Amino acid sequence: MMIPSADLLPGESHSVVIDRARLATLVEGAVGGGLILDGALAVRDGCIEWVGHQKDLPGSYLGWRRLSAEGRLVTPALIDCHTHLVFGGSRAHEFELRLQGSSYEEIARSGGGILATVGATRSASREQLIHDAARRARHLLREGVATVEIKSGYGLDLATELEMLRAARAVQREVAGLRVRTTLLAAHAVPPEFAGRADAYISQICEEILPAAVAEDLVDQVDVFCETIAFDLSQAERVLEAAHRAGLTTRIHAEQLSSSGAAALAARLGALSADHLEYLDAAGVHAMAGAGTVAVLLPGAFYTLREDQAPPVEALRRAGVEMAVATDWNPGSSPLGSLLLAMNMACTLLRLTPVEALTGTTRGAARALGLEAQVGTLAPGKLAEVVAWPLQEIAELSYRIAGHDPPDRLVHGAWVSCRDLAQRGSA
Ligand code: DI6
Ligand code: FE
């Protein structure tokens, strides 16, 4: 099979009609994932132009080139909307410490945790950071992911935060078929140089790091870790307001380890999402529902840290809060390199339905990234980022714990295995 050119980006540019598809459109309001059993989908110049039952395909498409899905489940390409893919080093030792009974917070307070990765990231070369991040990104691409968000936050100084964002941008250039959205998370931990002076570090973020990242066009979103071991509500608010003044969208790591009101702050400030949410209370759910804040669920961290309090999924569902699911891939609390496994965990551990899990890695994730006009559903006007799974039912995506065969991705009007896409250019 023809392998696409190295500069291939999502939103490939050919025109074709896909037929014999079981289409999971994921459009809002449709039940059962908007599944169309005998579906067809017309793509013009890389954009979806028509979606429906094959028997209703307008006559104007009859002469078009056809591509059969051979009865397979066809979905939007997946989106991993919360990752920390760029980092140096390993924290396997902390894994062992936690197995012996240490808590994540204890390890963080004693200089391990995020600060351990900060040391390893500051001393890594640019080539190593890019190479390792691209390798991780290819694991996601291989399982049908076309968009990945990558955060900074292991530099905590001007030079290294910018290096991390540059590495994230480089991943998009290196990994054909992947779109990267970058997030400045300089407010991830208080750097050692600012110990006891968190407010001064927040000032440096707002006055120096953020403007420099904007000037180099390195940043799409801004995030803050709002937590007792990180930053408080007023510090989070300062960072988000600076981001909004710079015209960027925002997120908050909220209510992961304790209840703080950070999700309600995200809602009040118009952040696109609040992420984690294990300790979200009823007032936070209400605020998020009112503001349309997306709830990003990160079951990999819940699992790794053996949390016993799960995010209030039933309350979020009843309130109509859009849910997203992501890997949170990072070296400490979520060394999870599979979005499909995150979907499985979201169902088994957090009790999402399989349709909610798929919605959470497509439409919900697109909203958390502000990309819902371009991707996340199969609907006219969206980019034709489409995958065909060797499966029939939506539930099969989340049901299997591991061992999925890679899906095919629509590339230049043909099916290409995501396994082949992921091998392109890999060392
Ligand atoms: N919450 C998390 O789960 C990650 N960051 C955050 O704010 C953990 C990052 C790490 O432990 O390295
Ligand atoms: Fe995170």
C-alpha cells in the first residue's frame, strides 16, 4: 500500500465516498453514539460533506471514487486532550516507593515527584526530549489518535518551559498524521529556585514565561495545577487571566487530591475544561454545567494513585456536563501510553458507558481543546479524520483491556494501517 508523504497532516485532501460503514458519528443529542449501521460518508478535499444512510446518498456522488469500510465500525480519529508527553527520566523508583506505602504527596514533598522530573528534563538534550516524545506520540497514533495535547510543566524556568513547548511543536513536524496542541503548564509546581515564594513565581509566569511563549507562537492553551501541593485559587486565577489577556484558552488541573473549588473557578473564568475532578463537589458540578466547562476524566492517574474516591460521574451526567477522557500520560501519576486503555478504565473504574468513553475521546476531547468546529464528530463541515476499526460495536473499543489491532486511517482517499503510519520515520 502507498505510504503517505512525510508532510501529511490530518485533514488529508482527497475526495472519496466511504461506504459499507457502521458510522459512529458522535453528533450531539444522538442516542447510542449516533450509530448509522449502513452508513456512507462523502469527503471533498479533506472535509466531510455528507453523512447518512447509504441508500440516501445523493445522486451527485454516484460517480465519485468509492472506498468500502467492509462493514467495520468507523469513528472520528481519537483525540488525547491531556498529556505530559515531553519529559526526561523515569520515576519507576517512586512506583516502588508507593508500593511500599509512600503516598504521592509524601514523595512530592520530599523532593521527588514533579521536581524529580524537572531535574531530568532540565538536563536532557533537545534531541532526546523530541525523540522520546515522538516515540510516545507514535504509540498513540498507532491506536487511532490524530490529535494530542502536550503540556509543558517540567521546566519551571523560562528556558526549559520554552524548550518543552518547542519539543512539543517538533513532535507535530516529526510524526506524520498527528496534530499537536501545546499547553503552557509552567504553574505545575513551585520550582526550587522559588521555594516559599510561589507568588513571585506566578509573577514570572505572567510577566515573562507566558509572553515569551506567545511571542514565539509556542502555546495554544494555558493550564494550572491547583492543589495543596501546587498553587492556590488566587494564584491560578492570576495565570488564567494573563492567558485570557493574551488571547489563549485555558484549563485547570482541579480537585485531583483535595476539594478546593478549582472547578468552580474554571467555570467562572470561562476555562474550557477542569481536569481530574476526583474531589469535585455538588457546587462544582453545578458551576461547570452552567458554564459549559468540559469535565476531563483521567482514569490512569486514579488507577496509579489507587484513589478510592472517583469523580462524581453520575452527577456530571445528570447535570449534562460534557465528559472527556484522556491518558494524562506523565512519568509520575499516569505512565499510561494507551488512550484505548484509558477508555476501558473510564468504564470499569469510573463507570462511564462505552458510548460516553468514545464520546470522551472524540467530541468531548475536541471541546476541551477548542477544536470542536474542526474535529471530534463525523458531520458535514468537519475534517475527514476518520478511522475504521476491525470491530463492529462501539462497546468493543472499551471492553478489551489491551491487545487491540491497529485501526485503518483515511489517508489520501485510501485506508492506511495506523501501524504503518506510526512506523514512518521512527528510529
Ligand atoms: N496532575 C497529575 O496527575 C500530573 N500533574 C498534575 O498536575 C502528575 C505529574 C507528575 O507526577 O509528574
Ligand atoms: Fe495532568
